[in-house]
Amino acid sequence: MSAAEQTARSRDQDRNRDRRGSAGDRGEDHGDQAPPKPPKLAYAGAAIGALLFALCVGLLGYEGLSPTEGKPAIELRVLDVTKTGSSWLARIEARNDGDATGAGVMVEGTLMSGGSELEKAQAEFDYVPSGSSRRGGLFFSRDPAGFELRLRVLGYVEP
Amino acid sequence: MAGSRNEESYLRALGRAFAGAVIFAFPLLMTMEMWELGFTMNRLRLGLFVLLSLPLLVALSYYSGFQRTRCRRDDVMDALTAFAVGFLASTVLLLMFGVIELSMPVSEIVGKIALQTVPASIGAMLARRQLGEEGHPDEQRRKEATYAGELFLMGVGAVFVGFNVAPTEEMVLISYRMSVWHVAALALLSIGAMHAFVYTLGFEGQESMGDGSPGGTFLRFTLVGYAIALLVSLYLLWTFERTVGLSPMELASTVVVLGFPGALGAATARLIV
């Protein structure tokens, strides 16, 4: 901004202040002096804001009012099994198709051979939000491919 | 000609608003509890919180918006623009931090962004004040602020400062560590610190109220201000569902704990808002 512009601007502001002071109003002045009319861009900005605001409040309100005194319904599945270092990693996915978020979701995988348990591994998901899936992994010392891998959710707490 | 300069100054104000949004909101954008609250929070409480942010922004625009405003309609327009700025800044940063991903359900994404939009849009609105522009024209309005306006600004100061810690688990954890005596001492300390700030910073409204006596200031600003800070704390804790299952005594001490930063924010509202 040039110096001339700056002085012009501050003069403008002074005039404004004087007007405000003398009229004793609270900024409800619609005069043609500065501050200038908002540019077209300002209307676009405000319109986007109004849209986003309506979206947030509308969606949250809709969700809040729809009856979802539900429970989490968490299903587990194995994504893949790989050898990592000296152990085997079974990557798992927990999917929550219920209406409520589960926090501290404990899961357990058991390697079964015939009717007997060979080894167990556990993992805990901090959160499995409703409608979401979260990933994790279980480590075993034997190759799960050679046995039956049973997955189950042990429990959760309400967030 | 005039129009293009007009647009240029609007774009500059917009840039400042983005900077303000990021500066105020990044501690919260980088707070784990805020991400979790985005999907665990009660939807109606979150919706109410977002809803209330708009009148707050409109009033803030009047006292210290990112642009000069002419009338109420301009204040509403600026409030909506600040909301858009807060929303977009939060979205970009949350995407960058990997906190939101396109594979997540809409509810989770919107919840996380909406929650962050509130502090970010307040930051956008305060950008002008915070990032300093010479001769702020709204200065006059703040000087002329009525007693009610003064209390409103104190409330905004309490929200501005208290919000940074309100969602954290520490609020409840600290209160668990404190005995009744600790709580009483903290309340007294809050009031004392507040009064020191209020008295030394000198609230503009004081003189015009014709009561500059220390006792009057204490009653009119410090005590009422502390009450506002406590109410703001209670509302924030309720919104973030930190009040669930607490006994009245635990609730009171948590409110006093959050009331401490809130009181400091209310007392220094003159500096930050």
C-alpha cells in the first residue's frame, strides 16, 4: 500500500470515527462513506459459510434426533497373513455396523488345532466408531495358515 | 477501480482470517480428544454448540471482526465467512494429519470438522485483533461497549482460553487429585489473579459507569466475571460430556479447575478479543 493510500485510509477512518462519535450511533450507519460496500466476493464467501453452517447443524440435528439408542455390532475379519521377523502377523479389520461407537474394543485371536488351543493373541482398538472400520494385527509364533484362526471380540466400553 | 481495491482488501482480510483460524485452532487440531469427541460426542450437544457459535461470531464481528462492518447484515455476512474459513482450514489440516479419511462415514467426518470449526472460526474472526492492524476501527466500539457488552467480551475471553484445555482428559484428572481445600484455594487464586488483571488493565467501561472504586470494580467485573467464567466452564464440560456420572462435588471441582484458565481469559479479554 502506498503512503498516499495509507493516509487516505486513516483519514477515512478518522472521519468515520467522528461521525460515529457525533451521531452516537452503534455502527448502524448506511452512509456512502467508508467502510465500503462489501465486494461481490464477500457475498460468495458468506454464501459458502451459510451452506456449510446449514450442512453441519442440519446433519448433526438430524442424527441427534433420529433414534439411535443402539449398541455397537463389531465383526472381525482377517485381511492377510505375513511373516514378520520371527513371528507371523495376521492383519485384522474390525467393522462396526451398529449404531453406537465402541471404545477400548478388545479382540482376541486363537489358533486352533483340532479341538485344542495352540496360542492366543490380543489387541485393543481405542475406538471403533459406528459405521467405521479400524485395522490392527495379531502376532503368532506359528503360521496361522496351517491352523484354524478364530477371532472374537471380547468387550468394549462406552466412550 | 474502487471495486478492485475493495476486493483486494477483502482478499487480504480473508488471508488474515485463515491465518487467525490456523493459529488459534492448531493446538486443538493436534489434540487427540478433539478427534475422538468428533464422533463420540452427543450429536445434539455438538449441533447446539455449532449453532451457538454463529450468534457469538456475529457479536464478535461487531466488536472486533476481521473486516470493518457497516451494519448488522455485514456482521452476519462476516460471521458466515468466518465460519466458512474455520471449516475449510479445519478440513485441510485434519485431512493432512490423516485424522479424516474419505473412507470414513460422513457422520464421523462432519462431526470432527464441525467441532474444530468452532474454535477455528473464532480465531478467524479475531485475526484482525490478534495479527494486529494499526488503528483498528472497531476500537471505538469496544471503548463504547456497555456493561453487558463488556461482560460478553469477558465471556468470549473465557471461551477463547478455556476451550484450549476443556476437551482434554486432564480437566477431570486434575480435579480427582484435588481435595476440597485445593479447590477452595484454586477458586480464591482465580479470583485474586482475575482482580489483579481487571484492576491493572483497567476496563474501559469503568469510568463511564461512574464507579472507579476498587470495591465497585471487584463486584461489577471480578466477581461477575468469575461467575461467567464458571458458567462457560460448566457449559464447555457439559458439551464435551465431561460431566457424565460425576458426583456434584467432583463436578464442582472440575468446573473450578477449568474456571482457572477461563477466569484468566475473561480478565484479559481486553487484550485478546
